[in-house]
Amino acid sequence: MRRLALIGVCAALVFGSTNAAQAAFPGRNGKIVFVRQTYGPGGTLDVSPAIYVVNPDYTGLTALTDPAKGAFDSSPAWSPDGKRIAFVRLVQGVPSFAEAHELFVMNADGSGVRRLTHNTVYDDHPAWSPDGKWIAFARQDRASAKLGDVNFDIWVVRASGTGARRLTKSRDDEVEPAWSPDGKRIAFLADDPNAAGGRIVAMQTDGTHRRLVARVPLTGSTPGEAYSLQRPSWSPDGRRIAFVGAAGILTVRADGSGSVVLPTGLHPSWSPDGKSLTFVRFDSQSSIGRIYVMEADGKNLRALTSAQYPLDDREPDWGPLTTKPGPTSP
């Protein structure tokens, strides 16, 4: 409850907004989905953040969404079959900014956009179950919202938008759920009540048997950005979890052992074949984000998108290859 109190405001005023934490489900490598902000003159947000896809060789760049001015799309997450993308949209015309963030699903080509949640609280960070039937996400606690606070817990909802249920209830913020590829566990990012940092925690999918995986520092210029850049991400075989540590991107075994330090970066996401990672780096002179790709051992680091103003790219998620169009509804 301490560090995410400003997450809604941060998302509105700074493009370092929230993200989804996912697993990379096994398969052949497909497109990378990400969020692009195109700034106007003087750094204005005249063009709303939209969701794009691109091939790993930077061909086929395509905008999937075109949100209205003043709104934005964020937190894109591929479904396990690569046919759908879950994301968060700022819905306009509501009394409170914190009430405006809802979960949506669309087909991989941007068609069939469908709203999943209708709430008076803040929903964020969607992550698919391996069978594609459920979506884990973070939801603002309703009681804390009435007190003007912002506190998040982990929930799940069917991909149809029905059957939402709460998995965690804590005074500490719990965000960025990541479903393991075997469907048995959910990792997430939480406040650390005993230190000035956060924790990567794993639990069973009913919310029981919580276990500490790793302690992590906070990285970012704002409370919301600190968490949004440090999501956990399962490898496709479920053996390792990538996240952001003090020395750079780290991968550890699912039990927290066997730490491997990779080059500096933020918001890591595994490739479906488990051989590579995509992530974000900021331009050294500004907060402009750029999407990178590297091998899982940290070698062959290369930039995928431009970091030149006015383009600001963040929140990458690597999807599996699919040759069939997705359905308009699950």
C-alpha cells in the first residue's frame, strides 16, 4: 500500500505506465507486441499511446489500436495460442481517473475488441493462463478506493469476462501476475514490508502456498514506474523466472536459486522458444524507451526499435507464431 499509491496518476502523466507480467508459452517465435507513444510538440501527449506489433527483425510494424485523444492503451499480453491480445484501456467519460482502467481483449490483428471488466476500481496487468481460459490481473481494493488510497491484489477472470474472483488480500500491493506455463503457479510482484524494495512471490493458482522467490530493489522515477518496469516473466519451460535486479536483468530457478545476471534492462519477456529475451532500455539523455532483444545468456544484444524522439516504445511481450486468425470471442 506504500509504493503504488500514485500508480494511476503516474500512468496518466508519464508514459512509464503499468505493464503486464506473463509467461512465454512454448512454441515458435512470433511477433512482439508493445506500446508506442508518439509525442507532439513540446512533449505533449497529442497522440495517445497505442498498441503495435512487429516481427523480431523489425519488419511488419503495424498499429493495432487507435485510442481516442486523452485515452491510452497499455499492458498488452499475448494469449498462449497467439490469436488474442489482452490489454488495458483508459475508458473515458467516468468520474474518476482510477475508475477508468478496464481489461479488454482483441484479436491478434486488432479486430474484435471486446471489454471484459466494468468496475468502479482500477484493473491492470493482465496475464493469460496456459489453456487460454483465464486471465490473472491486478485489481484495486474497493475498500481502499473509498478511502482515497490505491492498493492492489491479484484476481482472476474468465477470458469471457465472467467469474472474477480474488486470490490475494494484503495491505501490501501485489501486482504483475505471471502464470507459469504448467498452469500450477502464479508469480507476482509485491511490496516488501521489511525492506525498501519489493519481492517476487510465487503461489498456487488458488492463492495458497505463497513462497518467496527473490527480493528486488525498486527501479524507476515514480512509484508506479518502479513496479511497472520490474515484472517477473516465466521461461517457456517453467524452469526460470526473469526479473529486474540491482545489477541488471536476472534469471533464477523457480525456487529462487541459480541466479544469472544479464545486461541492464527493464520489463523482460521471454521468447516462446526460450532462447531469447526482449526488454526495454531508456535513452541515456531522456526517458525515451527502446525495445531490445538478446539471447537468453545475454549475448547478441541488439536494438529492435528506434529511441529517437518523438517515439517512446515500452511494454514488450513476445508472442507465439500462429498462422490462423483468432476468433472474435473465446
